[in-house]
Amino acid sequence: MKIFIASGSNENIPKEYFEETKNVCQKLCDLNMSLVFGTYLKGMMGQCYKTFKDNNKDILGITIDAYHETNIEFKDIKVLEYSNSFQRLENIFKESDLFLFLPGGTGSLGELFGIMEELKTSKNQKKVIIYNYNGFYNEILDYLNILSKRGFAYENELNKLIIINNIDDLERVIKNERN
């Protein structure tokens, strides 16, 4: 099963997030998952890559050709490059069986909202997991609920999100997806 992981790429993230990312990715490796990610070696995204690589798991990088020079570092994995971020997200959606959102910045939020919109307009039933570590996504989730209450989002859109807070919850969700 291929899981796309969105996460922060900044190096200035508190260390506890790196440690949690490593633990989450180790659990995913233990569950024999393959990684789909945005091909960046820094921040939590780099930790994802390192953990999956150290566990000899399949890794697929999906990026845009503007980052071609950076992508040269990924000689040992398959990297798909697209001309723009819209094509990139479309192919992340196509290549992934499941989506996991660890704490991240605006790029992660863009991916989250893009995937939510695609799930709303397609017949696809892929799952979106928001890993709400330390309440990281609380304000975003509150905002999504406000949108729904005010009629700007459909309640069923929000019901498609699986909100979890720890690795045990993540393991349960993945095992359910496999059954």
C-alpha cells in the first residue's frame, strides 16, 4: 500500500516533531507501507525519506521540474517530475492509496485542501488521515467546522477526514484499510 505523507520541510521545527515523524514512519515501515513524498531532504519530509530508505522500503518522489537540481540527489529512487504543482498534486493523488498529513506548513495545507476537493468531486474513496500531534491541526479543523456550519462546506466533506492523535490510532486505521 502506497501512502503519501505531507509534512514540514523546514529545519527550524522543534525536535519533538522530528522524533514523532521518525516513529510514525518506522511504524509505517513495520506495516510494510511504501512512501510517496515531495522529494525534499530537509525537515520532517527528509526524516520520512530517511526512515523509509533505512528500512529498504519502496519510495516514489513526486515533484516539479523547477526543483530538478535538488532532485538529482535522489539517484536511488524513482522521481516523477511535472511542469507545475497542479500536475504534481494530480499525480500524487493517482499514485497514492492513502494520504497522511503530519504537521506541516502552507505546502501541506495546499495538498490537504487539493486532495479534499478531488475526493469531493470524484467517486474515489481514498482516505485522508490528519495526524493531529499535540493539537497541531486544531485551528484548521475548527475553521473547517465553521465553514460547514456557515454553509460553505458540506458536512460530508469533513466526515471523510480521519483525525488521529497517536501512532496506535494510525496503526488501527491502516489495518482497517487493508481489511
